[in-house]
Amino acid sequence: MAVATLPNEIEVPATDRTRDSLFLTTILETIRNPMGATGLVVVLALVVLGFAAPLIAPHDPLQQIRGHRLEGPSAEFWFGTDEFSRDIFSRTLYGLRASILVSIFAVGGFGLAGTIAGFTAGYARGWLDTIMMRIVDSMLAFPGLLMAIAILAALGAGIQNVALAIGIGAFPRFARLGRAQMLLEGSKDYVLAARVTGASEVRIMFRHVAINALPPILVQAALSMAGAVLIEASLGYLGLGTEPPQPSLGNLINGARAHLDQWTYFAFPGAVLGLFLVGLNLVADATNEAMDPHRRRR
């Protein structure tokens, strides 16, 4: 087998040298990192629990079970019951699902749209870049939570409007990052080589450049999902999120304010929310480490 000899270092088989794209390398390094693996396990476990809520929840989240008002944890009610005799565990699972759906729609939909807009602006340059970035700058002038409150004040509460409000706030961050990555990658030699071979501009932008520009966007996606879940919970706490009696993690914590003596009422939904946020941040940190060129070289 042919070998590649590096001066003053051990010999490495040429067939074993890394030939993956930066995107695939980042994914693999994130999974190999104990911090990233732990975060992925936590996030995936909670996602499965949220989406499987109709199958595993022991009670209907809206069912009022007579004679069980404000009970503590038990074999029948794992997280206890609320002031309307509803099972908090079942409501937490359904509330987790609502938070996940909002974050996926907001970050997945508007994040993808923002990234494509940023790629297009960074690749086209000129007047299109100027106009698009000025629009993005004007959107960035408003804090995400404040913009969401303003949008919900105009459109009304509801999970669809919450996802729309959070997504609009996420769009400019992805657009800015997508443009920066396109400017960085678009000046490299492989782009010139693809152009010389006759590749179309769309193919160069989305087949060659986008793959190597994705890792920082993955970090932003993980952080934005955590932010979306937190904003959704904040809006629910303020009464602007999911409309009662439908559960969300935010309105569960909000409902516990009047019953602080029942610590399990707010502790368990708050713990699920905190665990999900920690998992997403672990994934983001591990992905950020995986993109470190010094670490990859080691």
C-alpha cells in the first residue's frame, strides 16, 4: 500500500487520509465528541418523547380527573396534578411536542430561507447584495423577543403565529451568516476549478460551496433552536403563546405561579425545558469544536 510520508512524523497510509468534505467531517467529529454525543442523545430522546406523546402519555392532557386536585407525584400521576386535576406529566409531554414543533418550523423553515437568501446575496454581490443586506440589517435592529411580541399583538396568540413570529426573528441571523460563509468559500480555488469545468452558477453555489459553508450554520441552527424553545416558553409564560387549555412548557410554568407551594408543578416542566436547552447547547459546542482547524489537524 502506498504511504504518504510526513517529515518528522509517523507514516500515514495514503488511502486513510481524510477525503470527506468539511460538512461530513464536522458531523463525524461532533458525534465522536463525548459532549456532542451526550447532547444528541438528550435531544433525540426528548424529541422522541415529545412526538410519541399521544402513545405514551397516561392521560389526556385536557382531561380533568375529579378528586385529584394539586396532588404530588405518585404511581398514577408521575409529575402530580394541577389546579384543574389534569395530569402534569401528560401535559409536559404535549407541551414539549409543541415547543419542538415551533422550533423546527421556525428554524428549519425560516433558517433555510435565510441561508438561501444569504448565499444568493453573497454570491451575486452588487446591488442585490446591498438591498438584501439593508433589509436584513433593519430586521436585526429589533430584539427577537420584542419582535415576536409585536407580531403576536397584531396576529393574536396561537402556536402557528408563535412559530411565524420566532421564524421571522431567526431569518436575518441565518441570512447574515449565509452571506459571510458564501463570501469566504466563494473566493477559494475549488470554486474557480468548478467554474473552469463548466459547472453552472447554481450548481457551484448549492453543490460545491454550500456543503463547505454548512458547519457554522449547523452551530447557528442548534443555538437558534434553543433560543426558539426559550422564546416560545417565554411567550407562553406571558400568555401570548399556545392558547390554553392546550399545554406548552411556558404556560405550564406560568400556571404554577399561583401554587408555588406545590414545587413539583413548576419543577418538572422547568427541568424538561432546561434539559432540552442544555442538550442543544452541548451539540452546538461540540459542532463548534469540530470546526476548529487545529483540533482537526491533531
